[in-house]
Amino acid sequence: MNFLRGVMGGQSAGPQHTEAETIQKLCDRVASSTLLDDRRDAVRALKSLSKKYRLEVGIQAMEHLIRVLQTDRSDSEIIGYALDTLYNIISNDEEEEVEENSTRQSEDLGSQFTEIFIKQQENVTLLLSLLEEFDFHVRWPGVKLLTSLLKQLGPQVQQIILVSPMGVSRLMDLLADSREVIRNDGVLLLQALTRSNGAIQKIVAFENAFERLLDIITEEGNSDGGIVVEDCLILLQNLLKNNNSNQNFFKEGSYIQRMKPWFEVGDENSGWSAQKVTNLHLMLQLVRVLVSPNNPPGATSSCQKAMFQCGLLQQLCTILMATGVPADILTETINTVSEVIRGCQVNQDYFASVNAPSNPPRPAIVVLLMSMVNERQPFVLRCAVLYCFQCFLYKNQKGQGEIVSTLLPSTIDATGNTVSAGQLLCGGLFSTDSLSNWCAAVALAHALQENATQKEQLLRVQLATSIGNPPVSLLQQCTNILSQGSKIQTRVGLLMLLCTWLSNCPIAVTHFLHNSANVPFLTGQIAENLGEEEQLVQGLCALLLGISIYFNDNSLETYMKEKLKQLIEKRIGKENFIEKLGFISKHELYSRASQKPQPNFPSPEYMIFDHEFTKLVKELEGVITKAIYKSSEEDKKEEEVKKTLEQHDSIVTHYKNMIREQDLQLEELKQQISTLKCQNEQLQTAVTQQVSQIQQHKDQYNLLKVQLGKDSQHQGPYSDGAQINGVQPEEVSRLREEIEELKSNRELLQSQLAEKDSLIENLKSSQPSPGTNEQSSTTAGDSEQIAELKQELATLKSQLNSQSVEITKLQTEKQELLQKTEAFAKSAPVPGESETVIATKTTDVEGRLSALLQETKELKNEIKALSEERTAIKEQLDSSNSTIAILQNEKNKLEVDITDAKKEQDDLLVLLADQDQKIISLKNKLKELGHPVEEEDELESGDQDDEDDEDEDDGKEQGHI
């Protein structure tokens, strides 16, 4: 600062020291000074001069300032001053700009200095690297400088940042800065960076920009937030507008759902500040960006569906029907709802079901149409309502039918309590306000767009003109008003309605030509030489007459195609007719209306053409021109071609129907095939089961056959004998052999049973044996001993814990006493206290210390003894646990052996019972055959003898044992 004072003092010392010399000295000091403080002071001085003497500082100091940024990065203060100085040089944000010339010079100066700065691309890269510094005095001026560079020469700076490694990613980190000033300026920087650059927009979007910006908007209070919300919304528009990739990413990231809370504004009249209106306006525009008619149809449709599913459309309709909403917000909401429902059947159906909160409730469409045909409503609002009605009917044949049905005699409410959409349109069509006429005519034309059925239905509409007169058709009433010479806007609207109505509808053409006054009126209008204002009406009349020729089915003899052509040639002239027809597309407002579907006009005078009508003109102009110049022979040929084409179409439709029927039959046959396949699989499984059963029966049969063969071989010698009581002797011998076999089996089984019984008895006797009792008693004693040992171990553990606590207490007391002793030893003797007192205190302390040390040693010894005793008890416990486990295993084995023996015994008993049953049955059979059989008593005595013999043998065996 002393240096700066010296320089400034030198400046006022004499006239030879100008500002340029002062700046030159400062630049020399920045370039040559070795001390950092001197350079810092010089840069600070340049900063203070840079606003007033922008040109001089920029010319002389820019190079030195850039060098400071390169060499003095370690000092954040000097870097901050240098960045501020460069910002003052390059920026055009001057506080007071009075004259336009000075403003232009300032802008030129800023762009020239920006060009000098970015000439070396390394300067921009250096600036990007400085933005990584967290220091506020470096990062903030760096952000402002880069923003100013982008404002001056946006495309060039964007290209440098794009090719710089991690350039965009570094700038995205600014949104995460905890300091709001830097974060907010970072949003402004990204606004300038993403403007009109699709590549950077994609990078920023994929760097998680949507998430961060939506978080900031939520933190700031959504629509109630300040200017930061506005900046974030502008940045979101930059990222999404005309960028299909980012729009798709926004939709797939489920960010549309996060937009719903923006529109929860409530019904209160207060709280509509200017900032809130601005924020909500931008939010509505952001929704429109996602569903714009200019976007690809698939992307628009998916966004529309997402908005309905998340409840965003419902929220917008709530605002639409709310009270106290500012007019510009209401208008923009209507436009937004229009584009959200345009061409989307689900959304259109929902909108048709919305009712206004009135008594009685009225459909939202009716309420909006009331605003459209009311001349006291703002022009912009009426345009928005018309656009909403057009979007509701766009590709919506169901909605078109509902609107037209409100005009038909069967559906009109006779009481007049409720007003329908059709009544409002008719009222607007025939009112004294030309703008209402035009809007109603265009709205009705959209109800007929590409819908031949409704064009025919509208011919049924009858209007009561006055009391006592018969009703007049709507078509006739339109032509009557047209011939009365009303305002140009009214006539243009009615002619557009008639052209849309008659195109692609021969029945409507016939109705139109049936009125004999219509054709003369049209030819008279076209033939006259009127001023420029009337040329457009002449062109539309020529278009209507051309449609009457082209879509004429020659059902009226007086106005057949050829006769109408001759009439044009006589009264108007073909060239003149085509010239008048060309007035439409040459009109200056025609091209403007053909660009966008939305009727966006600066004032009512410009409201002439409708967007959909321009498409119709483009489609029919060339066709009508050809039709006028065609001869009758060509017409005949064309009619023949049309007939053949119609025949071909009918054949094609016939074949299509056949193919459709065949497809249905194929589907039915496929279903039948699938059911038959299932049945076939079930039958196959049944067959395999039956085959396996048959095979089993065959095997059984073969076995029986083999057994019979063997039996016949054994009974061969007895074949010549006589029969016994009518029974073959072979069969008797076979039965005897079977009885003998069964007896032997029975004896064998009984012997096995006896062995098992003895084994069970042995096991039972061995289980409660003395050794086992000793083992069990030992086990019980061991378990008691283990329990006692465990209890003793627990008491020892508790004693050990209490003793360890006492030891720690004693150790802490010892440490405190040692510290006190050292303090006593180090401290000087207090005046008035004798040395003997100090000596006695010291001896007392030493005595206490020695006693404590002795007690500590005793406790340690006691702990050692306890730990040894604990290990011994643990070993004893382990050995007793292993003994218990061995005894338990032996016990389990014995129990398993007993259960196995019991099972075998049960099996043997079952077998014996079966054998006894077979023996009884065979005996009965022998008795029936007349063969002598031993009595049961004899058999039992024989059996008893056998059992006694077996018992004696068993006794002998036991005696030997």
C-alpha cells in the first residue's frame, strides 16, 4: 500500500505523470519485483485502476496478469487480485451506461480483450485448473471471469472447454459447493456454457446435473424460491430444449415425477409475488419443452403418459380451475395442458372428465369455451383456450363425436339449464364479434378434421333463426352469413370451416351445391377485381369451389364436374381462377401460421389462418389445379381409374378380412393343438403305466407257468394212478410236499426266535449288572463332583475379580503417592516450616510406600497360587467330561442293540403267524380233498415234545456255559 500511495502521489506531482505512466510503473513492478508482497501490492493497485482505466490496464497489464496466474499459484491473495483485474477488463457489466455509443464501445472492448485472452488456449485451461482451488478468493473471481468470457465469445470458449480434459466436469463441481455465492454463480456459468451447444449439454446432463439442479430447486422452496430457482430453471431449459437425448435421459431418470410438487400452489389469493410468477412461468415452459409438438412423436407420447401417471396433469388441471391465479400464469397453464393432452388419448379422456368447481359442476371444456367466445376476455387467453380445444380434438375421434353430438337435435337440453360446447360454438359462430366468429369456426373445423362420419353428422344440425320461420341447416346458415358481406375475419373463418367440412366428403358437397345461390355467389366473388384485402377471400372462395369440383360425385345434374368447369372457364377463366387460388399460399400470414400448431398472434388483426388449414391448402392446391385443367375424357378416365381402384380396394379389404378370419382360425387351431398335445401327453403316460402293468402280469404268468411245469415233472410217476375222490394224486403229493416245507420253515423260524429271546435276556441281565451300576454310580458321583468344582471355580473367579479391582486401586494410589513424593522432593522448603517436619513427613510417606509394596507382593503371590489352582481344576473338569462322554456312547450302543433285537423278534413272530395260517389253510384243503390229516392234539403233543427237546438242549448249553 505504501508503494501504491507513492505511485498515486507521483501521479499528482506533475502533469507529465499520466495514468498510463502509473499503470506502466505498476506493470514493471509486477514483472520485475522479486518480493511477493511488492508484486501483490502492484496487482492490487492495478485492480483498483482497472474499472476506471479499463483500456490502459487491459493493453499494458493483461500479459503480466496471466504470468502471475501461472507463477504465483501458491499465494491465493495475488491470484484473486489478478482474476478480479482480468474480470474488470473483460466484463461489460458497468454500473452506469448512459450513452449508447459508450455501451457499444464497451462491448467491442470486452470482446477484443476476450479474443486476446483466449488466443492462447492454455489461458482458458489455466483458468479451469484455478477453479479447482477451494479458496473463496480464487474460485469466485475465477467463476465470474469464465462467465464473462462465455458471454463475450461463447462458441469459441465453449469449444476450448470441450476439448480440455475434464473441463466440463470441473465446472460441474461448482454446483456442489457449500458456499451459496459460488454455487449460484456456478449456475449462471453453466447457463452461458450450455447455450446452443448440444455436445456440452449432453456432457452436463450425464454429469448428474438434473439431480443437483432439482435438489437446489427443492431446497430453495420450489416456486416460492428466489432468483436462484429462476436461474436453475433457465439452465434446465438450456439442457432440454431441442435435445432429444437429454429429454429421454430426463424421462428415464424419473425426473418428471419430481416436477409435480412445483405446481402445488394451493388456492390462496395471497402469495403471488413477482418472483413466484416468474418461477412458475418457467416451470410451465419446462413442461412444454418435454411435450412440444416439435419433438419426435414417440418421445412426446412417453412424456405425456409419464405426466399422467405421476399426477402432474391432474395438478395442472387443478391450477386451471383454481381461483385467484394471475392471468399470465393461467394462460401459460392452459397452453401447457394443451400440449400435455395433444394426441394422447388417455390424457384427452381425463381432460374431458375434469369439472369446474361450480354449482352445478360444469365440464372444464365448456368453461374454457365460454372464455373463448367472450369478447371481454384478454386476447392471449382466448388464443390459449382455442389452442387447448384444438389439442383436445387432435387425433381424438371420440372427442370429436362428443362435441358434434352436443349440436344434434336428440342431445340438446330443451330446458336450457345447461350450456353445451356445441351451443357455445354456434353462439360464437353467429355473434357480432368477428374474433369470436373466427375462433368458433376454427374450433368447429377441428371437430371435423379427418373425420368423415362427423362431417355427415353435422349436416343434420338445424338452427332456429327467428320465430315463425322454419329451421335452417348449419351449412345453409354459414353460407347465408358469408353472402351478407360481414368482416373479413368472419368470412375467412367461415370459408375455412366450409373448406374443411366439404373436403373428402361428397355428401357435404352435394348438400352445398343443392343450394342454387352458392355457386353464383362464389363465381361472382372470384370474378370481381377487388382490393388487396379482398384477395384472400377470393382465394378461399376459389379453394371452396375447387373442392366442390374435385370431391363432386356428379349426383346433381345441374352441378356436375364438367358443368362447373365450363362455368369457371366462361365466367372467370382457368388462369384467373388458378391465380386467385394462389393468393392463399402467397399471403404473408400463411407461412407464419404453417410453422407452429399454436395460434400465437401479436394482435387480433393477425388472426387469419389456422395451422391445420394451411396443411389442407398445401394438400389440395395442386390437386385442384390439375382437376381444373383436365378434360372430360381425362375425367372419365380418372373416374374409371377411381372405380378400378375402389374395386381393388374392395378386393384388398375382402382379402384383408379373409386373412383376419384365417388368423382367428389359426389362433383357434393353435389352441386346439396345444390342448390335444396336453391330452396326448396324458394318454402317453397312461399307456406307459398300462404297458408296465401288463409286463408285470406277463412276468407273473411266466413264473406260474414255470412252477406248474416243475410240479408236473415231480408228479410224473403218479400220473397213471387213479383219482382220489375226484382229485388227481399229483395234486395231493404236491400239497403234502408243501406242508412238509412249511413245517421245516416253521421249525427253523422257531429256533431263530428262541436264539433271539436268549440274546435279549442276556442283554437285559447285562444292563443292570454290577459293573454297569458302578459305572452309573461313578457317573453320578462325577456329575456331583463336577457341579461342586464348577461352583468352586465361580467363587474363585469372583474373588479373583475383586482382588484385581483392589490391586488396580492400590496401584493408582501408589502412583499418586509417588507423584506427591516427587513433588515434595522437588518443592523448596516453605518459610516458617522446619527441616525436621519435612523429614518426618518423608519417612512417613516412605513407610507407607514400603507397606504398600509388601502388600502388593503378597497379593501377586496369592493371585499366582489361585491361577495354578484354577488350571488344576480345569484339567480335572476336562477329564471328567471325557469320561462322561465315553459312558454315554456305550449306553447309546446298548440301547440300539436292544431295539434291533426287539425288531427282529417282532418280525419272526409275524412270520410264524403267517406260517401257522398257511398250515391251517393247507390242512383244510387236504380235508376237503379227502386226504387223512393228523389231529391238532397229536400235532400239538408232537410240537410239545419238540419244544421239550429244545428246552433240554438249551439247558445243557447253559450248563456248559
